[in-house]
Amino acid sequence: MTENYRNRFLREVEANVEQGEWVKMCIQCGACSGSCPLGKFWDHPPQEIFMMIRAGKRREVLTTDAMWLCTSCYNCNVRCPRGLPITHIMHGLAHYAKRQGLVPANQPTAKFARKFWDNLMTKGRVNELKLGLSLPFLNGFGQGLKVAMKNQKLGMSMLKARRMNPMEILGGHAIKDLSGFQKAIKKAEELENTRVVS
Amino acid sequence: MADEKTFAGYICTGCGIGERLDVGQLETTAKRDGKLAEVRQHPMLCSQEGVKLIQGDIAAGATHIMLAACSRRAKVEAFDFPDVALSRANLREGVIWLRPQTDERHDHNQETTQEMADDYIRMACAEVKYMNPPAPSGEQALDKTLLVVGGGMTGMTAAIEAARADYPVQLVAEEAELGGVWKDLYKRVPFQAAARDIPNGRDLDLPRPEDPGVAALAAEVAASDRISVHLGAKIAKTSGAPGRFSVDIRTDGGALTANVGAIIQASDYKPYDANQLPELAYGKTPDVITNFELERLAKKAAGRPIERPSDGKEVQSVAFIQCAGQRSDKPGHLPYCSGFCCTESIKQAIYFKDQNPGCDATILFDDLRTPGAAGEDFYRSGQQARITFAKGQVSEVIADGGLTVRFKDLILDEDTEIDCDLVVLATGQVPNAGPDPYAQLAVAKAEDAAEQARAQALLENAPPAILNLDYRQGADLPQLKHGFVDSHFICFPYETRRTGIYAAGPVRRPMDLQQAMEDAVGAAMKAIQAVENAGQGRAVHPRVGDLSYPGFRKEGCTQCQRCAVECPFGAIDEDEANYPRFNESRCRRCGTCLGACPVRVISFENYSIDTVGQQLKNLEIPDEFEEKPRILVLACENDAYPALDMAAQAANAGTELELTPWARVIPVRCLGSVNLSWITDALSNGYDGIILMGCRRDDDYQCHFVRGSALAAERMRQVGDTLQLLNLEPERVAIHEVAITDIQRAPRLINAMAHTLDKIGMSPFKF
């Protein structure tokens, strides 16, 4: 049990997680946990996550589903008496878990984020038609078909009002310097990865 | 004091008194029933002109003045006539403000309200007849020297503060050097909060552990030419009274007697004996130490990484266990919070972080309390240093080569453990007080066997005396809870039950260094006031400046010693023939002796059996068939009477409050001064109900004289016999605890008695 309540994981979080240097300042009052509208669905509310980080529970923290459920409502941020940027820390933790490959399998928020990212990366801009069509299918082909049928009328109206271009399905248009953009992102990823401190 | 009594009466018609009451009739009452030859009316007595009128009469020879106007608590600056006896009929707050205003001139309400005012005039006239202007006793002396007992930070601060105010100090320290229990401090918890003026500066410039200042203060004390320091010294005997204490100081080198005016007891605390914590492995390994021992370790390390005591290995991980042996009802543990250990542990954890940033420091707390100006900022400072704060309940410390602390993490709700090199137990403060003078009494008074056994154990394990008072009531300051010296912690923290002796610092309640030093300043101030007042024969708190003092009629005294036993302040000793000997400057003028005396021989010049007894006898009791009951209210002047005054103010300002017209309120100095003869007199004179209003009297007492209210309640138990003898209902006498804030409740309690009388009927003892 030598890693229990050691600073090592806290320091790792401080080095790698956005706003992670705030974790040590939590006073365990529980205002965040009480304020979270989705709190009852979280395995570990924010206050508990901060305590787990300080208790050195690296694996439990990075593999938990909890911070992926954050809807960025910022209730906790506003109410934290110590002024911790809790929402940012939650996203930072999720991001770090992803980089460490510790995201729970089939985590829907993670899957959605991936979908969004890949869509964005293809043409340097979000292809709304493709993204909008593919989202219902995240929950299985049958479910996707059902949603698509239900939204048929809405889709037709949008077509008529020229709010949706059906030709986008063929690939869609890209930004001006797509390869430059992709290069820049790749470089940024490389840089970020070299910064991982453990 | 003039031998001839010349009386003068004044009725103020201002503040609505003239409109609401028939002043002509009041004047007639004062003359006819009050037997005052001269009664003047004035539209505004408290005006310059009104005061001049009275002063003129005093100059012309008036010695006794009856003043019918507002409450005796109002306009005291205007009506300040120190050379005469003064009684005041409370027509404004006591009558018109608490009675509803009705239109018709001669309705029932007008009639009963007028009767109330007439009675207050009669009472004030009767009172003043039995009063004399008080004068100092002549035993007073001005000795500006203060004795400070204790050479710790508390004592040294008190000594320095007194010396700076030009009062010489005799400082007696038990130890061979100054610093006392604080001298091992490596650093102290900071005294000041973070910079407030910097925008968003909350986390900038956070307070850090700072130099304890012990050596500097000790040097200042040693250098002061107004402070005589006696090291390795004990007090063999303290006798006398404020203004003229005589203290025998014994040192290794010899003995001396010092005369001092007042005493500050700053004997601080003793560290808790951690040997009573075997479950935390204290004593099993040198690597489990107390917070007090860690200070020594840190002082030795002097900025280098702290080494653990067993093998000298540099500490890489340390766990602090808060509330060790504290806030627990287990035998041998301290039931209270010592109030200093949370910030102390944060400070000590910062030692480790400062000297070795890689060292892990965990503070296992149940509740983290960080008092003081720096408190919350210092906590933040500790968090910035990456101290791990874990809310946990420690079950045990296992020492098998290494150290393992087993605990339940209360946030994560799991049983877990930490391995560490060093465990620090945050142990508490045990008051360094002498034996409780009332320990023997507690054994005698115990209500059951268990309580008696506890009291007996306390008596047998009493620590050696510190002050060695030569008082009949015992050798040291009385205690309230957990061995801490009693202080009136709600209102007057430094006051003890021994006048002129002030307790400061952790001897009166657990506290940290900053609080102890602030306490010392307060106590020094109080001691200075005490010597100055003693020099003029005046009382100290709460009847500040009062010149009256108790005396007794020797022929009547039965030497029963009840006054000496019951005096809460140990003011009364006995002479060789067992007659009481009043030490005026120890007296707080509460009148508890007067209330205690079964033969009614004790009195003050301006407050006696007669000044109250004659008031309640000299009013008109309507006969049984008039259906106008009379309720006697004896209200403590400290809380209950002001509460009634404030109720009157509130009613005058529009709040719906009124007082039954049957009530006749007499202020008393303290319920402890209520003599049972007043109650029996009132009952046999035809009062239908009696209410006693005093202060809260349990462990969280608010009685200004500490024991007065409790003594009154004890005495009132005997009233039951009188009631039975007279064949009266027990509901006719009630005793209530009233706080100064009970503005609505105080009149309601009296009105409730009127309601009760409606049901049980009038007293048959009307003549």
C-alpha cells in the first residue's frame, strides 16, 4: 500500500491535466457533488474524484466513467467556495484518460467525441449532414433507421428551405488548406504527447 | 453622611407621563403615603434646568431623593447625584409604555394603570427612606503592582503590557527560564491573514509559519526595569484582597513577600500525556511522537530535513493524527477540542514540505478547524504545499518495523491504511490549574454514587496549589468544566470567582498562542482596572464603581457562616469568633450574602432587607373582593429588568406588548440577593403571585455573579414549605431564567402568572 496517499499521482495530474494544479485546493465541502444535475448517475462525484487523486488511486480515477458524464453546465464551477474550475478539470481528466488509453469500452461520450473529431479532421470542418446522419447509428443500425424515419419530414423541410445540402453526403467541401490544417493538428498532437509526465 | 435625613420628591411629567397619568394624584400619594414633605413636578427633569432644580435642593440640604420618572437604567448621566440616596419610581418604562392607551378618562384600564403608578411612587418613597448614600469603607489601598503567575507567552505578554502601561510587575515562573510551555516552539502559526489589498490575491503571499517570538519576548521581559522576574519560584501563600494582596514567593535562593494590587494567573497548560494512547502505538516506538515532541525535533533539525528518532533516517512520509486523545468520551481522553492542534499540524506538515519537498505529509482529521486571523489562509497555504488532507477516522497505528496507520477514509467511505516513517499525534492541552476549591463540596453534593465517585477521584487526584490563597473558600481559583479555571466566558472572559485575580490563556480554556497573547492583554487591562478601583474602594465588574459594601449587625449574627460559604467570590472570611469578616475589595456587591443570611443582619447602605422589604410592604393591596390581584416581580437588574425596560421601549415604538397592571416589579442586584423573608413577607401581606426573574444558571450560566441565580433556585425549594404552611397553591411562586434578549417573553411570563391567578383565585391573606 505504499502508493496510498502519496503525492505522486497528484503531481502527475498537475502536470498533465488541464487546471490540474487546482486539485490540491479542494476542501471537500461537497458543494460540487450536491450541485451536479447528473450527480446521481456519477460513480464518483467531483469531490470524491479529487480525494481519490490525493489518495493516489490512479487507475480508479482514470478508468471511471464519471467525468465523461459532465455536461458542462458549470453549476459546480459557480458554486465552488474555493473557486476550483471543476468543469475544466473534469474535461481535463477525461482527456488525459483518453491519452492514457484508459477510457471504459463503449463509453458513449467518448464514442461521440471520437466521431466528432474524425468528422472534423476529414475536411477540416464539420460535415453536419454526415455527423447528423451517423449519430443515431451510434446506438445500433435498427435504432438509427428508426430515428432517421422519424426525422424524415424535418429533413425534407430543411432541404426545401436550403438549410441542408444533400450533395454534402458525397464528401462535402473542405477548408482551403486542408493538408496544412492536418499537418498542424498532427504536430500539436506530437507536441502534446511528448509532454506527458508520469 | 448627614445624620438628619431630608427628603425631597420629584415627579417628571415629560415623555407622556403627564398626559397618561393623574400627576396631581401621584403628588398626593407621595405626600400622603410616601410622607414626603416636598414634592415637585417638572415637565422634563432630565433637562439641564430639571437637574439644576434637584442640585439646588441638594445644596440646600436634601439628602434623600425620590425621583419618579423613567427607569433607573435611563438617564443615569443626568441623574447622577453621588452624595445623596436616590430611589427612582419607574413610571415611564414600568407603567405608561407597557400599558395600553385608552381614550376614556375613567375606564378600568386608566384606573389600574394609575394604581400601578401610585404604587411605584409609594415603593420608591419607602425604598429611599431605608437607603443611605454609600461611602468607601476606608480599607482600600492603591498598590499598582501586579503579580503575574506563569512565565509562558501568556504571562510574559501580560507582564509586558502592564509594564508598558506603567504598572510594575512581579513575574513568578515555575521553570528555570522564561518561555514556559511555549519555549520548544520552532515556529508559530502565523498571526496575520494574507494580503487583502491585492486583487485576486487570495493565493498570493499566503501566510507561512513564522518566528515564534518567544526569545524576543523573554529578552524584553528580562530587560524591562518595571518587571521583577522570579524563576524557579512558587507561591507559598497569597492573602489579602485587591489593592492589598500579600504574596509569599519561594525560590531556590530564598523567600520574599511581595505586596501587589491584583493578580493575573497565566499558568498556561500541560501537554496531554500520550501514554494513554497505546492504540496509536505511542510508547511502543520512538517514531510515534506528539505534536509537542515534534517541535523539539524540528528545533533540533533547525531547517535541515527532520530525522526520525529511531534510526535517524530522513523522514520521507509523515502522518498527522488529529484529535488524538481528544474530543472523545473514552476514559483518559480529553472530552473537549483543544482548538490549536489543526493549525499546529498544518504548520508542522509545512516544516516537512519546506525541508524536503519530496516528503509526503498527510493530515488525518475528523473536523478541520482553523481559528485565527490567518486560519483559512494558512489552510490554503498548507494545501498549496501539497499536504494531503484526508477526513478519516484512525483506528490504530501498527508498529512492526515500519509504521502503518489504519483508518477509515470518510470521504471515500473505505477502510484503508498509510505506510509512513513518522506518526505525529495532535494531542491536546490540559489546564495547568490548581485544585478546585469546591471539590470537597462536590463530593458532599453528589446526587448519586457514580457522581460521588467521580467527584471523590477529582478531589484525591487534585494537582498542587498554584496561588495558595489564604481564603476560607479554598487555595485556588474555582473551576467550571474539565479542570479549566472558571471565567465568565460569555460576557467577561477574564473574570474569575476571586475578585482581583484574573485568568488568562489556556488555563481558562484551550487556545492557541495568538489567542493566549490577546487574552493576556485583556487580563492585564482588567487587573489594572481592579487595582485602580480597589484604590478608591470601588467595585469592579459588573457593578463597576459601586461604593457600597456589605456590613452586618453583630448582635443579631448567629455565626452560622452561611454568608461566607455562599459568597461566590470568596470575599468573606471568619474572624476568631466565627463572625463574618467582609473583605470589601474582594466583594462584587451582588448581595448573595444578604440573601443567604437567615437572621437578616447583612445589609448594604443602599441595598438591604429593608430597601426591598419595605417596598413590597408599602403599597396598597386591594381587598379580595376587588378582584385586583398583585404580582410581585423580583427581577435581576442585569438581564431581566433591562429585558422589561426594552419590552417597554418596543411597546412604545409600536410593538404589540403589554404588561398586566397587577405586576409590581422590583429590581434586585442578583437573584442570589433575594432573601426568603421577602417572599414570606409578600405572601403574608396578601400578594397573589410572586415571580423571580434571574439569569441562566446551569453550566452555561449567564448569571453576572456566577452562582447567584443557582443559589436563588436552591433557596426557592424551601418556599414550598412556607406555601404549605399558609395553605397556598405552589403555582403562586415561580422562578424563571430570563435572558436580556427575552423582550417578548419577559412580560409574557408575568402575564401568564396573572392568567394563572384568574384560575386559582385570590390570596386569602389580604387585610
